Amino acid sequence: MKMLTVIVIVWSIGMLILGFVQPFVTVFGYIMAPWFVGLFLVMSVGILTYKIRRGAT
């Protein structure tokens, strides 16, 4: 679960970087808004922080 969360964090950071470089970013043909990718980033960082503090595997 922690590894999946880390992958989502890295994906979100990469998408945000691409969003600043390119005029738009798509996933499967759908345009991804920067706020939506940022929401994924904030949620996954929060989940990872919770999992680490709780000590769950």
C-alpha cells in the first residue's frame, strides 16, 4: 500500500511538471486539470503520512 501511494505521488509530481512545460497534459485522451492532479498529490501525501505515523504495513 505504501509503494502504491509513493507511485501516485511521483506520478502527480511528474504530471504537474509536465503541466508547467506543456500547454496541456492528457491521460487516455482526457485533459487533466492541474487542480485535479494537485488534489491527487495532496491526498496521497496525506495517506502516506498517516500510514507512516500509524506504523501500518
